[in-house]
Amino acid sequence: MLRNLCITAALCLATTAIAAPEGRVHVIDGDTMDIGGTRVRLHAIDAPELDQMCDDDTGATWACGDWVKRETRALFEGKSAICKSRDTDRYGRTVATCRIDGIDMGATLVTSGLAFAYRRYGMEYDLAEKGAAIAARGLHATNVMSPSAFRAARQVPGHSVQVRGETGAKTVRVPDKTASAKRGWLPNALNSACTIKGNISSKGVRIYHVPGQDYYDATRISATKGEKWFCSEAEARAAGWRKARK
């Protein structure tokens, strides 16, 4: 009897060890999700904290942590993911590599400039980050403190966290680009005068909406999908967008 109990216990432990989260995705922030009811920290990536701020070359400050959360939700919320567990972190979260329709979620976030490769824990996304930096995608088009440095600075009593001052998350030198080209990836918070929304429909049609049109307020811009803000209708048309019919 004791031998059978031991065998049963061993089998249960083995099953627990290889069990991996699977199910619908609910995004908590740029690198943390609830997947099938399990809290998951994506392996080898690091995204800005929810309260983290960034700025652009003009010094305009914006809530990049919240922006990353919203962009990540636009990509993954409600979809079905399958994960491979790797570890459990000090907060009790399952550290895992997860895929949606066979596509690595971590790779998607790093390639889009929504998260950085966390080389301390793995080199899987090193080249993806370098490509995003060269193209100035997402966070690479702005001034951002690496999330790990931000967390460390925030823990120092009486220390005021600065937006600038540590940009170790950038792994390569980004070629100079015009300010408008770099800001084209970023939220409208950085170009408040540019109010025209360049949306891409489900059929791939590029349509822009101007303030006052029927669907202007309901239209959301996702930089990771190639959508962007424009400062004039002429600029939108030159980029290949047509005006919404109403």
C-alpha cells in the first residue's frame, strides 16, 4: 500500500511539474497575463511598469507603461494561448513562453517595440529587439528608462524617478530620423496638433478620419498594426490613406 501511495504521489508531482497554462488571455500589463486562470510572466522579456513615464526628443512626457498595456490588450486580449512553463518567480507567477496560433507572444511584443529582451533570463529575443531599435519601433522611438532600472530607482526612499538618465534597454544605435517619422509610432500625446486618425480596416484598407466625422471618436489607433496619426489630410493622402466617407 505504501509503495502504491508513493508511486501515486510521484505521478501527481510529475503531472504538476509539466502542467502548463492554457486558455483565454487577460492582459495585466505588457509582460504579465492571466492565461486560463493562471498568472503568467512571459519569459525573457521586460515591459515598462504601468506607472512608468517616457518622453520624446522635445521633452514631452507621456504614460508609456499604460500605452504598452493598451497595445498589448489590442494584440492578445481574449485570444487562446498555449504556454510552456519554465519556472516560478518570487511573486508566485508562472514564468512561461506562450504562443497564440503558433506565434510567440514574447517575440511579437519585442518586435513591435512594446517590450525589451530581458537578457538576464534568456537571449531568445536579442535579435528581435535589435531589429525594433534599428527601425525605431514603439518604445525605441522615444526616451525610456529600462524597466529594471525604473523598478530599482523606485525602491530608493525619497528618490524621484527621472524619465531620462538610463537607456540601457536600447542595444544598438538608432539611425537619425526626422522627428515626425519617429513620432509616427507614438501615441498622439506626443503630437497633440496631429488629430487625423489613420486607421487600417479588417480588409487592409487605409482610411483616415478627421475630427467631426461619424466614426472619429470610436476609432482607435494601434501603432503595432501600422496605424498612425497625421497632421494634415495632405500628409495622410501622400502616405496612401483615403478619407472616410462619413
